Amino acid sequence: MRPARGQTMVLFCLMLLVLALTVMVTLGIASRVHDRMEAQVAADAAAYSEAVLTARTFNAIALINRAQVGQMVAMAAVQSLISWTGAGYGNFVQLQTVDIPTAQAGGMCTAELTALQTALAAAQATADANFQKLDEAAGDQVRSLQGSASGLRKVQLNLLASLVSELAQSATGAVPNICPACTTHQGPLLPGVSPKNMVAKLAKGANPQLDTPPKNGDWKSVMEVESAVTLTDSSPTSDSVYATMGSIGDPFVNSRSAGSLGFSTGVKFPGFTGGSSGGGAGFGQNWPGAQKLSGAGSYAAWAHDDAGSFKFTLTCPGGSVPIVSTATAGYVYSSEEQLTDDAHVYSGSDNKPAEKRHTLGACVVCHGIWPFFLDYALSSSGSADPLGRAINDHDNLYGQPVLYAVVQRDYSKIKDDPWNLRFDFHFTSEGAEFDNGGRRAGSKVKKGESNAAFSPYTYQVALSAGLAYYHRHDHAKEPPNFFNPFWRATLIPPEIDSSNDVDLGNGGDAVRALKQAGHAQHAAALVELEKHGYAVTELSP
Amino acid sequence: MKGSRSRAPRGQAVVELALGTLVLVVILIVGIHFAEYGFMWVKLTETANFALFDETNRKMHDTGADTWNNYFGGAVGSNIGNLNSPVQARYKDFNGLSSVTAASTLTQVFTRGSGLTVSCKRYGGNGGGLGSGGPNLDMAAAGKVAQAAFGKAATENAGLSCQVDAKLSRFHMPNRFEFHLGYDPKVIAGTTTSPMACAAGRPSGGSCAGHGFRMLLDDWGFQGASEAGQCPLSSSGCGPNPGYYRMAQATYTAAGGSDGTAGTKFAEGVIGFSPADEQPFWMSFRGEEGFDGNPAHAFQEQHASSGDTIWPTTPYNDPNSAGIYAPAYSKNDKCFLGWKC
């Protein structure tokens, strides 16, 4: 009987083989850990960058809104000057017809009165010569201001489009629609998305192996930005109107009082007092001359001057002669081009109708003259926003956009490292498979085939979320808005605004982002983690 | 059977044990080395992560002084010295604890890490020497108005790109210690004899250059106490927050301002003088303090010439948003970042 020699050697060699493989696995795991950290850092950097770009956009939009407010303040000033000048011109006209009480002067002031009347006639002639063209030019300025202010909304939209084009591009390179009122976002946004968005750009900069999922397109980020914006085209808000009224700082424009800024300082007729007995400028229907507006239903830019008289005391050797013109008022009222209720009321006649001289541009959403602008998400009921994101919705972080970055590494497309051990095996009778190779050899994702058809190990996926948030130093309770440039960027737990969904065990926005990216298995894994308290849905200072 | 003694296989086991132990020990050494290598490798990524996100806490601009990208200095594509040096000093020993300061070489049992180098460069949105096609908020395309507000910052789209590399070499092992099991630091390092390892990507030509974690910095938001002051209604600036007024005014001017002075000319031409000037940029920014600190006047401005008229110059309680902003502010016990105030 031959002794069983060599058995130990065989076993030893097998043991060495297993040990050697284990050593390979050591480096393989280290490599995977490094890859995972690399992908996560790239995703974090991309998500933060998305938040930075969004905050920059919102800050620029806020400053542009302030500029627009400034232009509407200027419009109020010009309207005031038109009204006041018209009212003063009316006083001139009235002075021509005033019954100068020569009898009271006893004939002793005849020469002075004659000189005054001559001077007034000359001033009247000058005013007559200037009035028509200067009034028309001022009306043009008002209309031009409306155009400039409206043009700012185009600048805001350009910025928003630039932001959205970085967040996602369609397959054709077109910028996705900016459509906050759409009932569904996926339709217009996702005809197909190329991996050219900023997440892909940044991730590839770290390692060419990294990319965004082909089906991703960061639609979620675009949707979040859309939801934070209210286009006032279809949903008018008065935030800008009230900010404008509060920013009219010149007392003459805001609320001139009787005599305070009348003609007492006039250079042409020193000594005259009076003029407008009060007035002001504003926007809308409710103003002292409201009777003009009944039934018009139009928001307008107006200014008015209450009835006042020129008063002058003519002093001559024979005594003093008080001269008072008949009180005249004036106003200017400018509405949309389609309406003909525009008016410039004063004592005089126009050679061009006021509805032509003082009208504003044609309204798109009638009635109204206010320039469009971008306002923050304003919806208390969710009716204006298909997602119900609103400033008072704590669960949605008050509508502040959470920007998602999904970065993946497709191991089926990259060259294997020599220490990687590729094997797979079934471990349930139903066919569940463990695939340590991270892929099925030789297999490729075919067109139209879901990523889910492959092993979850095929794709290394990293998810991160950034937040563009509004924070004024030491005033963290102030609501987000598009009128002040306090928009900041930070990273945020991905499920921060999905507490309800997470509590129900359905998974929130982060899970939806993974699903949308085609990583259903990763999404399912995240749901299971969240059921065990993994998700952070509330921040603590 | 006498005389037919068979020779006992003596000593064979010793030889087998010696050979086997040799192979076993070698495999164990390699295993330890791999574990050490992996530890140091991920430390490089950790270092890059630290370098990136530590910078988000920096004061990037001063709106009052109109200076931007203060922290960077230098041209796009250049190294950010005041970032690289402290991070490198912190991580040179492969240990991020600032309380632990060791030599710049980490020697473990079979692995030595040395020469950890942090290379964060200023990254422009349009490439800046680090590759084109970076993320870019296209202020130029949006128009001169968009550019006016943020001045120089608008054309830079500032960011940074961080790469960290180090030499991770075998230690206590012969230089020609090859196992032909597929591993060699050169494989990780690329094609050169320098066993470099990178935080991002794999080396090429013995260098980690060309790759890096890229990130935009500076959200252009007003930050800190010096940029949070209210701007009382004025056309001559804002003492508590000078940058805000200046930037809004620049935007207003770029948009055309008052679009001329026809209103003033009308008054001057007809009456002889103008009681107002439509050109100045008037601005009011009120926060929750309001114009007088009264909570009832939060976010509202009062006109100097008519004390009974107040208006919200930050959205709050105007008719369209009264049901939204005011309750959101007044009833919410949460700060708008999500935590309790």
C-alpha cells in the first residue's frame, strides 16, 4: 500500500492560492474604496457647484429686480414732472385771462401791470412753443422706461436659461423649457439628455471614468430651480409694485404738499407762489382722479397735481395789487396701448391726442402696464406650482432648490485592474446572483435596456445634494425672496425636504433621483436604509 | 525482510516547510503592503476633499470694497498658495488631525508614503488652462446688465481644481521584488518608475496633473455682518451696506437708468425750472427690523415726506403675497435653512 504522500503539499498549495487571492482582494477592496471616495467627492463638488451657480443666478436676479424697481421709481418721477408742468402751464394760460383789477390800483400801476402782462405773454409764447414737443418727449421717456424695465426680465430669463443649460441639456443641445406652470415637467424637459451638463463636466475632470447616468440629465435639479421661480407673466404679483412705492424717495414725487414745491422758487417769475396744491405719483387704479378710471380695469402709471393758483402781489408806487389765477389741476394717466384712456389733463390743447402721446406699451397679459419680472415661488395652496413647493412649506425647505448630482462609474466600460477578481455565482434558487466582477463579461447596455437589467455592481453610484438657500446674516428667519442678494450655497442631506415620503417608507427625492437615473436597485437599497433611520430630514444647528 | 530497509523520507518536510513558508511569508508581506497602500491611497482623496470644502468657509469677496475672489489671488490656472500650504502641512503625515504633527514621511511596515503634495489651482469656468467647457453662468450672453452687477466676478466664474499626489513606495522590500501576480506600484502609477498615487484619477506619465476635483466657489451672496445691513430709503448710497446700493445702482445704470432727462427738460422748458430729478437711483432695503424696529413694520419702509405711508420694500405683506410671506415669517418657528430658530 503506497503511503498517501503529498496530500499536505496539495492542501498547502491550495491554501497559498486562496491566500494569494485574498491578498488580491485586499488591494481590490482598497481600489474600490478609493474609487467610491473619488466618485463621492466628485459628486459633492458637482452638487456644491450646482448650488453655487444657482445662488449666483438668484443673486443676479435679485439685483436686477432692484434695478427694475429703480426704473419704475424714475418713471414715477417723470410722470410727476409731466403732471406738475402741465398744471403749471395751465396756470400760465389762466393768467392770460385773469381780470387784472386795474381799477383797484387806481390807475397808478398801469405801467407795471402792462409790463407784467407783456412778460406773461412772452412766457406763454415760449411755453407754447416748447410744450408740445417737450411733453411728447417726456411721454416717450416714460414709455422707454417701461421698455427698459421690461427688458430686465429678459436678462433674468437669459440667466435662468444659462443656469438650466448647465444643469441639463437635451440630446439636441437645446435648453430645456422653463415652465413652472406646466403640469408635468418630464415631458418638455426630458426628450433625452446628453451627458454634457455641469455634473458630467466636473466629474470627468476628476477622472474620465466618471460620468453622469445617460438617462439622468439632472432633471430633478432643473425641476427644483423651476419650482423656485414664479414667472409673473401668468401669475402677477405686486411685490415689485410695493417695493417701488416704498422706494420713491423724492418728496416731490412721493407726496408733494401744497405750495411746498410750487413756483415760489421759479426763475421765470420770481415772487410767484402757489401752483399745485399737492400731488403725487403712483401706479394702479386707486388714485384721486379715480373717476377717470372707472370701468377701465387697467393698471396705469399716473401722477396728479391738485388744483392750485398762481399768486402774485404786484407792488407799485400806487399800492399793491394781488393777482390770483383761476385754480387749475392737472394729471397724467398712462395705461396700456390697447386702451385709449390715457390722459394728460391741463388747461391747454394738444396737437397730438394724449392716448398717443402718453400711452405705454401693449400689454401681453391684459390689463396691466407693470413690467414682468421673476419672483420667488409664491404659492400657499400649491395651485400655482404643480409640485406644491411654496415659501411657507417647511417640508420642502420653503421651496429653496435642492440640486442633485448623480455620478456613476460604469465598470463594464473601463479596463480592469489586474488585481480585480471577477467571479459571480448564484446564491438563491430563484437566480439571485452575486457578481463580484461588477458586470457580466462582454455585455453592454443595449439601447433601450434599463441599467437595472445589470448587476448593481456594474455601476458605482454616488449621490449628493446641494442647496441654494437664502440667509441674511443674523436674520435666518427672513423668508427667501428674489429682491435681496442673500442667496448662498451649501451641501445638504439629500432627503432634507422629503420627510413625509421618508416617514412613509417610500423614499424621497434622493430615491426618485436615483430611479430617474435608471438605478432602481440602488434606489431600493436606499429606501431600505432610510427605513432604518439612515435619512436625515431635519437639520439641527 | 531484513536487508530491505527502505530509506525514510527524512528532511523533505523541512524543505517543503521552508519553501512553503517562504512563499507564505511573501504573500503575507504583500498583503500587508497592499493594506497599507490602500490606507494611504484613500488618504489622498480625503486630503483633496478637505482642501475643497474647507474653502467654502472662506470670505471670497467684499462687496463694500468691490473686491472679488480675494482668497485666490493670481491668475486663472495658477496655484492657490494660501490654500495649498496649510492643507499640505496638515496632511503631509497622512493624518488630518491638526493636533498631530509628524514628519512628512509616513513609514509603515512595508510601505512608505512621502512627498504628499496638494495642488489646488484657480479654475475658471471657461477652462482656465485646466480644460475647456467648464460650468459657466454666461453673464456676457445674458447682457451687459447682468455683468454690471458683479463686475469682475461676472467674467470669471471662479472655482478651484484640487489634486493631491504622493509617492507610495515599497519599504523593506527589494527593488526588484516582483511577484508576477499582476501587482506592481507601477501599474497603479502608470508607466513610469515613479510610484505616484493620485487623489483623483490615475497618473499619466508619472504625473497626476490634468485631473482634479473641480468645484465652483463664491456664490456671490452677501455674507457676514458687514454685508447684511439695511439700506434706508436713499439715492446717495447705503452706509450700513454700501456694496448693496453700489451694485444695484450699477445694474440700474447699465439698464439705462432713467432713460434720459426729458421729464426735467419738460419742466425747465415750460416752467423755467424743474422741482425734481428723475435720474438718481432710489433704493430701500428693509429686513425684519423694519424702519423703526417695530415688529409691525417688519420689511417696510416709511416715506420721509408722508409718515403715514409705509410700504414693504422686501416682499412681505402686499396684497398678492400677504397670505404667504407674512404667515411664513410670523408663524414659522423654523429658520429657512431648515432648523429651529
